[in-house]
Amino acid sequence: MSIVLVGISHHQAPVELRERAALDRTRAAELAQALAGGQGEAVCLSTCNRTELYLADESGDAAEEKAESELGPALYRLRDEEAALHLFRVAAGLDSMIPGEGEILGQVRVAHEAGATGPLLDRLFRQALQAGKKARSQTAIGESPASVSSAAAALAEQVFGDLEGRTVLVVGAGKVGEAAIRNLVSRGATIASVANRTGERAEELTQRFGGEALSLDRVQDELVRADVVLSSTSAPGWVLTREQVEQALHARKGRPLFLIDLAVPRDLDPAIHELEGCYLYDIDDLEAVVAETLVGRRREAERAETIVAEEADRFRAWQASLDVVPAITSLRARAEQIRDAELRRAKLNDAERRAAESVTAAVLNKLLHLPTIRMKQASPLRPRGRALKSASLIGRPLPVQAPTAFVRVRRRRLCGQTRVKRTWCRADPRRFPRQ
Amino acid sequence: MAELLFWPALLAYSEAAVAYLNDVRHPGVAGRLATWGVRVGWLVQTALLAVQATRANGFPWSTWGGSLNLFVWFVVGAYLIWGCQPRYRLLGLAVLPLAVLLFILARVGGGTGVGSRSHYSNLFLVLHVGLVLAAFAGFTLAAALSALYLWQERRLKRRESSILRLRAPALSRLDEVAARTIAFALPALTLGIAVGIARLRERGGGFDVLMAVTIVTWTVYAASLALRHLAGWRGRRAAYLVLAGFVLVAVVRLALPVTHFAT
């Protein structure tokens, strides 16, 4: 069985081309079923940045043709190890526009669930999900915020710690602040009030996120109980001045106040930042924080690449071991044939036959155990497509001679980095007695 | 035996101090190694103290060196309560080098060997020396938390773009934990001072400089708690006050104790 990947992604294709190839969940599932065609395997992964078809069948070329016919001028084609490594990188967020973004892992899971998977693609996608989780848990690739709104919420956590129970005063009910509100609320903050020039839009926001709708002239009164102020109005002047905040500080008894100004032109007087216990971040400050965290993500991506490569190695070894399964099956069938023939030739009564069957079955199993293990171990060494074929072993002596060498993979963990060392070692001759 | 236990404890603390430094540059494994270094070092030091107490059949830490040894044990023990959390590992950067330095001083002062038993009663020593040292350990930790607060606050005020890359504990949490540590340490110091004064009145004796500075220290920390609750002194002002109190603790622990231990 071969794996074939055909797809387009943001690396090569502009949005005009990607949107033509994009599929919703239902259509992706239907396409996977159609491509699988009853006997093969197919998964369709379609996100805003990529549409990829993963296929597995006996003839890789046929699968590739099928996939290409669906995607038209496909921009990249990968097979077997390269396709597996690509999917592992995708699941880990290493192929995304923002390295380590978390959404892709869920999208890979959805594609896997909707796909027409068999043993090969099922294993591939399960291992890809595992690789994605591992890369996120063992590196900090997904920890830092990748957008202005999530950076604002993360900075609020730097001031207050857990945002559970912290109150937010929203000034301006435009679309700009909505993502930041969602981020703050998802981290446990409570929207206390929404102040807006028009009450209608403020009401709409309070219905969705909670809190009380206010007019803009009540903002100063609300400063006393708010922990976070999020402002994004289109007002031409200051909505809050230093003096207004200073007056509110006396009643706050030293509690810190975090202010987020997402508006351009700015809503909050920059002099507020000079007040003790007040921390004001405008859009430029937040963008600088995001830019810095993206640098950190790229650095972490290098560590994640190592993890993903290891997982791809494991998958390759597993896939290679599949090639010897027919050979093992035919070997066992041939041995059973010989055993049956010999037992039939022997003149035994029922009791003796039962005893002889039991003994010969046990002997056969013990004899075949070691060659079976060794064939599985040796298979990753052989180039793909040249693995042991079923017919090649039938009628030949058992491969009991020791393989001259095998690869031993050593993993050494040091300071968070995993090093993979390949060494060539002679097999133990005692475990492979010569005939 | 006691002498032999000093070296592994010092080695573990030193490893932790170096690992904390490395954790700032490469967070992850180094931080975990540091935490384990602190745990192992503290357990070995506990064994050292147990051996000392068994050999002396009493409270052998009433000397200057001995009290430093016990003080280090209190400081590291108190740190372990929070130090195991990844966010508080930055605190280890301040606490562990200090612990290593004081532990070496304790050895130089002869506080890690088997000393002779003091002529004071065990109960008095536990209540007076033990409680005062525990309180000072709490103030030391509070000072480290306050220093971390000021550093983190400075980063927020300067709007450092790297603030989310090297994350420190949240400002409010640092402020609360420092105040809570003082709230635990202050009663211990109060009781320790009361026991000392009671003994002074019973047996007689002079009032030395160390006693005076200790009472001033008590006043500073009591004032910090009172101002916090009554006047809303939190954040930066409270942190400066805690650090001022710590200067007095350092004077009491390092500069003045010789005269006091002689009386």
C-alpha cells in the first residue's frame, strides 16, 4: 500500500485559487468516500489555508491520478514518507501561516473522522494528531498569543493572574473590540458594562456577553469597579483623560487597572500610563508584543520539527513492517501445509494424532517466532517497494542466517532536545544460529 | 556524618542556582532540574539538621553559624511552597544564590558541624531562636517576591515587547503572596520577641542593638500590613516598604548577631 498526497496550500496558491478548491465538511466527506471507492482509503483535509487529499491503495499511481483529477492543476504531490512527514508538520502547526496555531489540529481531527480511512490512513492520521499534541506539549510553540486581541488578554493575565471574576468595562461597541472581548471572556473575565454612543449596539453586545449597557458619560463612574478597560470607539478625541482616571484611583484603594486602547485615533490619554497602578497598552504596543512572540514561536518551531521528524520515523518503520505481513502469512501457510501433510502420512490413532498435532503446532510456532520478529525488524532497512514479497519466500529455506547488520536508533534527551543517533551493529550470532 | 551531609546539600543548592539561571534562557528541562535540586538539597539539609540535633541532644543552632544554617533551611522550605510552580521559578533566581551564600557562611561560622549544646533551655531556644528565624525566612521570601514585583511592574510600565516570552508571576498574585507571607511571619516574630523579652525580664540582662533593630523591623512589617488594609497601600509602595524591612532583616541576621549570641 502506498500513500499519496496531492494538495494546494497558502505557500504556493493565492486565495483566489484556494477558495475554488476549498470544501466544507460535508463535501469533503463525500469526496473522501468517492475517492476511496469501496476498497481504497481517502481523507480530505480542507481548511482556509489548504486543501489536501490523502489516498492509500495498492497502486500509488492510480490514487495520484484520481486525486489530481479532483484538484486539477495540483501544486504539490508527495508520496509515502514525504506525505506522512508533511501531514505531521501540518498537524503540529509547522506548515501554518502562524507557526503553532492551534486550530489546525482540530481540523485534522475532523478530516480524519469524516474520511474513508482504512488501516494505513487511520494510523497515519492518529499518529499525526499525536505528533501535533506532542509538539505543543513539549515545546512552547502554541503558548504565546498570535493576535492583538489574545495578546491583550495575555497581558491582562500578567497583571491580574487568573481573570476569573475580573470585571471588564467595554467602551465602544464596534467590531474591533469584539475579538478582544471574546478572548477576555474565554479566560474567565466578566463583562460588567458596555458604554457606547448608541444604546442599540451596546444592548446587542450585552445580550451576547452579559453586563449592563451604558451611555459614554457614565464611563468615569464605572472606572471605580472595573479591572480592565477595553476601548475601541471611533471618537476623534480622548474618551478618558488622565484626570478622570486619577479621580477614580482614590476610590480603587490601590487595585491595579489595565487599559486596552484598540482605537485609531486613540481613545485613552497616553498620560494615564504614568499613573501608579495603571497600565495602558495601545494598538502599536500590542502589535509589538505579537511580533516578538511570533519570533519566539519560530524559535520553538525548530524544536517541534525534531519531534515531528521522530514521529515520521516511527510511522515509516511501522509502514515498512506492513510489507512483510504477506510474506509472514505465506511462510506460515507453507509450514502448516508441510505439517498437515506429514501428520496425514503418519499412521496414528486419534489420541496419538491429537498429541502429535499439539506438539507439532507448538514446535512450528516456536520455530517461526524468531524469523517473524527478525523480518519485521529488518523491513525498515529495505527500500520501499523492494520489501519481502510473499512469493519470494515460499519454497526457499527460512531466513535463519543472521542479518549482517541492523539499525539501532538511540534517543538521548538532553536539555529538552532529542538527538537521534543511528549506528550499525552486528546482530548477536547466538540468537541466529547458522544451519 | 553531619559534615558529610553538608556537601551534597550545597551541591544540590548550587546545581539549582545554576539551573535557574539556565532556565531563564531555555525554559523547560533546566527549570525542572532546578526544582529537583532544591527538593533534594532541602531534604539532605533536613537530614543534616536531624543529625546535628541528635548528636547535641537538643537545639544546637543558637550560635551565629548554626542559626544561619537553620535560617537557610527555613528560607528554602518556605520557597518550596511556591517554587515548584513554573511561574515562580524566577523567584529561585533570587532565593537560591542567597541560600548557597548563606549556607557557605554557616559552614565558615561552624554552624554545620556537631556543636556543643547551649546553656539555654531547649524550649526557650525553639520558641525564641526558632520562631525569629522562621519569621526572618518569611520576610526574606517576601522581599524576593517584592523585588520580582518591581521588576515585572517595570517591564509592564516600559511596555517591553518580550514580556510574554519570559513570563513572570502576575503582579496581583505577587503582591498578595508577599502580603500573606508577611501575615504568617509577623505573628511568629511577635511571639519570638515576646519570649525573648520575658526571659530578659526574668533573668535580667542588657538591651542590645540587635534587639532594638529587631523591634524596628517588626514595626516596619506591622506598618506595611496596617497600611495595606487601612490605606490601600498595595503594589509598588508596599513592595518598597517590604524591601526596606528586609534591609533591617539583613542587618539583624548578618551585621549584629555576634554581640547578641554572646549575651
